[in-house]
Amino acid sequence: MDQVPAAVRTDLALEAREMLTKQVREDIPGVLVETSEDEDVLITRVNITTPEAERMMGKAKGSYITLEAPGLRYKNTPLQEKIMNFLAVELAGMVNLPRNATVLVVGLGNWNVTPDALGPRATHKIVVTRHLQEMLSPELKGGVRAVCAISPGVLGITGMETAEIIQGIVNNIKPSLVIAIDALAAASSQRVITTIQLANTGIHPGSGVGNKRFGLTQASLGVPVVAIGVPTVVHASTIAMDTINTLQEHAAFGRYFKSMANLSDQDRQTIVRQVLPDILGDLMVTPKEVDRLIEDIAAVVAGGINQAMHPNIDYENIHMYLH
Amino acid sequence: MDQVPAAVRTDLALEAREMLTKQVREDIPGVLVETSEDEDVLITRVNITTPEAERMMGKAKGSYITLEAPGLRYKNTPLQEKIMNFLAVELAGMVNLPRNATVLVVGLGNWNVTPDALGPRATHKIVVTRHLQEMLSPELKGGVRAVCAISPGVLGITGMETAEIIQGIVNNIKPSLVIAIDALAAASSQRVITTIQLANTGIHPGSGVGNKRFGLTQASLGVPVVAIGVPTVVHASTIAMDTINTLQEHAAFGRYFKSMANLSDQDRQTIVRQVLPDILGDLMVTPKEVDRLIEDIAAVVAGGINQAMHPNIDYENIHMYLH
Amino acid sequence: MDQVPAAVRTDLALEAREMLTKQVREDIPGVLVETSEDEDVLITRVNITTPEAERMMGKAKGSYITLEAPGLRYKNTPLQEKIMNFLAVELAGMVNLPRNATVLVVGLGNWNVTPDALGPRATHKIVVTRHLQEMLSPELKGGVRAVCAISPGVLGITGMETAEIIQGIVNNIKPSLVIAIDALAAASSQRVITTIQLANTGIHPGSGVGNKRFGLTQASLGVPVVAIGVPTVVHASTIAMDTINTLQEHAAFGRYFKSMANLSDQDRQTIVRQVLPDILGDLMVTPKEVDRLIEDIAAVVAGGINQAMHPNIDYENIHMYLH
Amino acid sequence: MDQVPAAVRTDLALEAREMLTKQVREDIPGVLVETSEDEDVLITRVNITTPEAERMMGKAKGSYITLEAPGLRYKNTPLQEKIMNFLAVELAGMVNLPRNATVLVVGLGNWNVTPDALGPRATHKIVVTRHLQEMLSPELKGGVRAVCAISPGVLGITGMETAEIIQGIVNNIKPSLVIAIDALAAASSQRVITTIQLANTGIHPGSGVGNKRFGLTQASLGVPVVAIGVPTVVHASTIAMDTINTLQEHAAFGRYFKSMANLSDQDRQTIVRQVLPDILGDLMVTPKEVDRLIEDIAAVVAGGINQAMHPNIDYENIHMYLH
């Protein structure tokens, strides 16, 4: 039965659809796609609308919006600000948040593992305001939402599932919305650091760089959960798999093969295991400059959230509004 | 009415009693004190037993145990291990914990402010085991308690009171005991980094380096709370106050004074404000090497807790016991 | 013979002069002083012009410029930029640097000790360009000086005197100017983080937070050395000494004393040693938020140097000028 | 002409030889190889003895010793100590160092890029003693060599070639030996973090993770230079190339191919470029836990150097020997 091949791991709905479409060579029923673009950025909206589409895609039903901007690889302040604004608009559009809503931002991932540290680093740049509500001047009361934020740390550090911690806090704080930020894995190295995905589906077990085994979803937390993710790695096995596919697909190499078309899945696995023995654990492909790149993209993600939460405020100078 | 003078700030029950005793020149009713010592360490047990004693001391009713070991200032592995063992014994004696108890360790304080980072740094060194319970071999099941740990971050970072976060987690995880680790302020610079205080009273509003305005107590959390603290700073105003006291107390300087004995509290404050204008915010006195010293003492505190929780286990090699 | 009292330690020529003037109650021969100010900043120029003035002040002959801006304590971007510009102007005026000069910036101090880390942190923010000279477009060749930078680490980390390392590099690189950045100690807590001192005298043995025992001077290196320093601490003994002085100086407290005026230097030392026993090593008074404050002031210092070195360049976008 | 294929990048002489041998299917003239092993570690000694061998191998003439211990991937203190001892023995054997020699340890690489930070992190753990020589008790004078250490930072941080900085310091300090520690790239992911290479050839332009363009050799510095390196990454292109090779080499896959044997080098490059577009810059394959693994292996490297330098000293307690 058609589904995204297990060997290639991607957290992007966009890529799951690309792979599936290539495989079945037609549109996937129940998956709606829309794109728009300008010279800097391509926006893709993927909607998974049926249980059958959910199964084929290996992704939960819901709406996935992807901003792709290859230029984010380079230090480029105007582009970063543009993407930040686009992210703010898409986030504001995805949720319908009253002016006086309380929002909890959760930074997932392990701060000790650089490619998994996007969540904690972006969360650190969130402008938290929930504790300042009484100090706001009257004219601001309506313009600054009550935002709070936490990076709880991963299971190996806390001994608690992230979902256990967040559930407890949600029960106590009663936010209207949870925004979860996480590092993702992509299938294509070009999308690393250059792509931001928003999803109104929350976080599902097994996704993310660290393979967290819990869910942060409306079902588990009782409030809507928006997930914002950026791919920071490609699994090394994906590179090996890609190489095989490239050999296979390019007519130019046809003269070498009898019948690569029917290279079995098992043989593919054998090759990948040969190149990348299991003993090594997860091997990740990252840009050499991943520390700096994650710092930069964390600022874009946090900036987009800050702006969506406090649209009329110059948040750099938010302290000036306090009395 | 007699009480510890407001101008001198100390989080140590030991020091509160010292100051009060000096002032009233007699024992304080309702405050029981016991000491024991060897060549390396002085252990003082202060019990505050009555509401009147509570008011005079400015400290909650309960039991406070202080380990003082001046040698902790110097890199000295055998002494560190000895104090770690003493701490484990005192902690085990203070709580009566069943073998299968779940314990939540909470690291208070701000990881971005070195002298306030003791809690987060010690918590990072706690051996967490709660998530490994099913992986333990049968012979170990009884010897490894279910420990989990979190450093939630301070109000200015999360927008949530620490107590709100911890309450939520406690409700969800249902531990038998909370251990809260925090950096303290001492009145005497000799006690900085060399003293560990355990208290079965939990954390009360306003204590700690960061002046957190919340409580982590049995009353607020519904489970017993043991606080473990180490003074990492002296408030600069205490140095000024101490200087005045020293001038006053030493007969040798008597020839300079007419009647320092009745130097008014208001005049003292005037002098301190002159030397340390309010505009500067909290000025802290710390050893120059505070970064290294906090790293070392955090290891002692975490080691003592680890050992009290898993008394029969060589926790360095705990991974060997997993299957 | 009159000189700055040994017990009070300051690295600021400004404060040395203040103390000395108070003591001798007249102007000091050979020390010229000029001030100018606006609502935000007070600029003081102290020139030590004779060997006798040098001895009395305990500071080398030469020119010391101090920018004092109490507002630097608070996050305030416009003020930070203003001070950065003032620093750039004063630095450019102090040295007469040809367009094609090579400049070596040296960050002194220990990056593991927060209040001593100003030098390394500011140096990290210097725009280095020496290695890019061949890549500059022709129209830029004249506008970008060849700047290089290093933070060598302190004696305890390298086993080498900083002067040995820098001499070696200077002999090889042959810069026209060395700029040495260092954390200083002030006598007054109000000057901590709010004051920047430039001196054309270089760094002399024994100054700085870490009490480095070497010199970086034109005499030792063979090229002019400008020192840029910011006080990040007050020695705790200074607080104690200040308290005694305040008691003594304020007529309001006169009723308590017979004759504090002739409190001997030895008695002062006895009191300070009582309050701050030697065993503790160097106790420093710092603002609680010293980590953040040093990060901010390091950006001001580095920004001022960057601008003085590359006056016509928008250095944020310097990469755009490369081909 | 036979040489190690350019597309596969390795800094290990061991791997260069493996690849070349596979290609030419015979021993390489002028390359001598010896191995010895036990259950934990395989030691390989490769000697490149002729200019022709140098050209074929793409590695300088000299002696390369490799310690391979797959168990280093796992936290395992006894194995780490064993490898540390082996490294000390090999290092001591490679150089013939008088008791009173001065040794300069240089940590190459960029501390801001985790997989390139091995040099700085190991250097930080070196016991420096050069500044303590006068404080040593007489019985120790002979047992503690004068060791100094520096991590100068990379060209993009300092604006100076590392060789320029080190030359200057060497001229001033006049050590008998320079030991340069650097992160390497391997061809095989199994060797990442598990292999240590010593070479008496120094560091040659273009090697290392950061592709430094300078040399640290006896020719450039005037003193012997030993390089100690650990592979921390595999270039992503190597994974792609390996996948092609695996397909080609395994008879099991023969049925798919007509004639993969003569897949041209150009076609290989085309495939790799397809999978890993140049635009992405250097993509590195690292274990997810690279931060922790580098910390651990840095301790092994530094420990081996410390022990080789001060063979009779319990260097953990070196401070006890000072007077």
C-alpha cells in the first residue's frame, strides 16, 4: 500500500507529500496543496483532510504551512525581518486569539545538543509578559497579550516526559493556546535551516530531532497547540538513500544498470547499513556552522511569535511601556 | 521588640540566631541548638519550636541543619566527598522516605546570574531515574528511587511564578517529597560557599539570592519540601554594617568614640546609603572565583542528594545496572 | 609623603585624583584636569605630566580620558550608541593613525571569571579585517583598516605571561598600534559598568581585576599602546574603608566620636581585616546582573573601537563590501 | 596516476592507505605498516618514507600512529584511562624530550563550532606548569616539565593566520616541542570520535575540519611539531560516495548493474552534487551527541599529554606539590 517510505525520515508535510507524489505519480486524495511565492520565499500550504490521507502521509490531519527561504543560510538582516513578518502573519492567521488571551510557549529539545537546541534557544528570546500585566499602562493593556514560556528539558535530563510537565503547567496556568517550538529533520539538505513549518496539529509522538515519545496535542492538553519547527538536520541514512535514488532516476546513468527500478527495499537497507552501521547511533548531517545558524533562525522564530502576540508594540522597547 | 535587625540580610537560621543572641545577650526561648564537630566540619542543628521564636528569628518553625566546612573554599576532593556523605546522612535523617518513593528535585534561581545559578547547576548533576524504573533489573528495583528533576527558570524568564510551575508538575507527577536547591545570602563572608543548610521548612517568600516572591512549602504543594541552600553572596550593605559593628564592638577603638553604643538604626542606614546608593540595585559581595566555586559546591550538593536517594548504588556506573 | 592611600584600590586616574585632592585639600602639581558634560555623560581628561605627579597618583605619566554615563546601567540602546560614538571620537583623537595602519586589539582577563571577562567578550565583537584586505573592493581599500584581535587568556590558563604572548605576536604582525581592553576595579560602586577609561599609557603591572603582573606598554612592545578599561568591581575592602570614611566625614555623626580624624591607618586595616578575613582571598562587589551588564558594555567598547577603526563603513554589513 | 581519490576527504594516513591499497590492489612502495592490538584497541603505525609515497598518499613523509578503540563511543571510564595511557606511551616514544624541556601545546580550531572545538577543549584541560617552575619543591623540579598552552582562535576570529600567531610565540618562548591538537575528518563514520592519530609531521595546509590554510611544521616553526588529532566528522559527500562504492562492490547487487566497475569519476561527482548541492557549504556528518563525545575525547587527549609530560606526578593533585 502506498505510503511515505519508512527509510526516509522527514518531519515536513511538504516533503512527505513530495515523496509520496513521486511514488504514486499522481495527486494524493485528501491532500490539498496551495503555493504562493516571491523572489525570496516560497509558501506552501498542505492540508491533510481525510484519515486515508493521514495514513498515507504519515502525518496527522490538519494544516501545515511551510515558509522556504534559501537566503536564510546567509547572514541577511532584511530577509530575516521579512520572514519574521511572514511568520507572524501566518501564525496570527492560524489561530484566532482574543486580545486578552494567555499563551504558553514551550521550547522542546535538548539544549546540550546543538542541532536539537532550537526550541530552548528560541524560547529564550520570547518576550514574556504574563507577569507584567498589572504593571502595564492602561493604553497598553489591550495591546500586550499575556505570554509565558518554558523549556522543560528532555526526558533524559528531567526523568519526566515533556508532556507530563506541560500538562501540569497547562492545568495550572490555563492558557488559551500552546505554541511548541522544535527542531525537525528534513529529507533534503537544502531545507536545513532555510525552512519554517507551522502546523495546527501540535507535536505527535516520534517527531523531532530527539525522537521524543510523547504528544503535545489538543487531545492531550485540552487547548489548541500550534507547532513551529525548523529542520536542523538530515539523517545520514537519508543521504545514502538519496544517492541510490539519484543513481536510479537519472537517465544519464542508465547505461550502468540493468534494472535499478526494481532494487528492493531490503537491498536498499542493506546498502545503507553497510555505509552507516547501526552501532554509531543517530548520525546527523548538519552544516558546519550549525551553532551560528541555529542562533540566527531562533531569532527569526522568536521574532515572528513576539510580533504575532503583541502586534502593535515595539517590543524591543517594551520596558518603556511599563510603569 | 527583639528581632533580627532588618538591615542585615541572612538566609541562614544559624546566623539569625547568632545575631539575635548577641543582641538580647541570652538564649532565645523556643530556639533549640545543638552542635557537633570534627577537625573539618561543624554541624549545627537549630530548631525553631514556637510562634514567638519564629517571629523573633524571622524564620519559619522547623528544623535547620548547617554543615560548615571552611576547607570547601579550596579544591580538595577528599573533603568534598566527606561533606557529600555528611549531607547524604543528614538528608536521609530529615525525611523518612519509603524505598519506592518518587522524589522531585527543583533547582531554583537564574542560570544567567552566576551567584544565583547554584540550583540549576546542582540539578543538572542529579542522577534522574524515574524514567528508567521499568528498565531496572529485579535486584535493583528496591535500591534506586524514582528521582526526577527540573530547573524551571525565574519569573523574569518564564513569566510564571516558580510555585505555579512546580505546583502543576507536583499535581501531575505526585512525588512523595520535593527537594528545592537554592543559592542563599549570608551575613558573614566566611560562610560563602563553605556552608550548606538543610531545612524541612521548604522555601519561604523573599528568601534566596534572587528574592523570589513565592513559597514552595508543604502548605502550598501538599507534599513535604526540604530546602538545601548554600550562601553564594553577602549583600554589600552587610559589609558596611559589619564595619560599623566592628568599630563599635572592639574596645581597642574605644578611645575614638564617645558613645557608639547608642548609634541609632537610622544613622546606620544613612551611612550605608551614603556608601552604597540605592540607585545601583543589589550589590553582591562574592569571591572572585565564584564561577568555579559554585561548580564545585554544586557537585557536593548533587552528590549528597544522589547518595541519599540511591544509598546502595554506585551511581557513577548506574548505566551498567540497566537492561 | 602624600599619595593615594594603598588600602583603597582603584584603576581610574579620575578616582586617584579625587582621593588625593580630598587628602591634600589642594590641586596636585603636575596633574591637569578638564571636564565637559551634557545631560547623559561627563567627560574628564586627566593629564599626568611630571614624575612627581606620577608618584603621588600611583599612575603612569600620560593622558587619561574617562566617560561617565550612569544611564549605562539600564538597557538603553540610544544611550549606548551615543557613548559608543563618543568613545570612537576620543579614541581617534588619542592616536594619529594612518589609513593603512594595522591595529592589534588584545582582550585581557579571564573568560572564566565573569567580572574579569570584559576583555575577551569585547574582543569577540571586534570586526577583524586584516585577513580580508586583498578581498576588499578598490573603493573600500582606503576605508577599512587592517584590524586583528586576540584574547590570549591569563597566566594560570596559558602558563605564559600575557606580555610574552603579545610581544611575540607584535614582532611577527608589526601593528602600528595595540589596543588593550581590560576590566578594572573602581573605588566607588557608582562607577561600576558606567564608566569607560581610555589611556595612552598602556597597561602597567598590577592593574586590572586579575592583578596581572606584566606590562603592555610602548616600552615593552615597541609600538604605542592604548588601554581601554571599564570598572566591573569594587574590592570589598573598599566598601569597608568607605564606611569608616563616611562615619568620619559627616558632621552629623560627630556626636558619637571623640576624635575619628586621627584614626590611624593601622586601626583602619585592623577593622577591615576583621570584617573581611584574608583567608577568603579577593572578595569583589559586583551588581547582581553583572553577566548581562558586561555583555552590554562589551558591545559599547567594541562598537567604539570598530567605528574609530573603520569610520566610513557600515560595519554591520561589511560582508557586502567584499568581493 | 595512482593516488587517493580527491572526492573522499580523510585526514587519517590509515584511511588514505586503505583506499589506495584497495585501488591499486597491492602494497604501496615506501609505505610501511605495522599493527598490534588487544580486545579494546588496534594500534596502526604507518610510515611514509619516500617522496613518491608522499605523493600517492597525499600525506607528508613521516610517522603516523593511530589508536582505534570503538568503545570510546560509550561513557566508559576504565577504557578512557587505558587509551589515555596508551596515548601517553606513544607520545613519549615519538619525541625524545629532555627532563627540563619546555613544551607548547596549541589547540587548533574554532570553539564556536562544536565539531571543530576539540583543540580548544583539550587544551583547556592541559596542566600548565611553565609559570610554576620556581614554586616547585626541589624533589619535583625534575619531574614536572614546563608546559604552556594556548588556543589562538581561527583566522575568521583573529584576522591572523594561526601560524603567524604561533610563530611569534615560539620565537619568544623557545619551546623544545610544539604539540598541536586538532579535529580531523574521517572517511569512515565508524572512526568518528573512536580514533586518535599522532603524527610527527606537524599540521599541513588544508587539513583539519576547518580547512585551515597554514602549516605548523618543523620547517615553519623551527622546532619539532607533533600533531594529535581525532576525527569528529565525516564530510557528507563521503557518505554519498561510500553508498556508490557499496553498491558497486557487493556482488549481491551485481544483478542490477551492467558495468558499475567503470562508473566514471565525473559521473560520481555528478551524483554527489545532485544529492548535496554546493550551495549548502560544508555539510558534516556527526553523531547527534557530538557535544558530549567531544568533551569526553578531549579529556582523553589532554590526559595522555599531561601524563607524557609529567610521568611521575599525580597531576590531579599537582597543587599539593607547590610551596
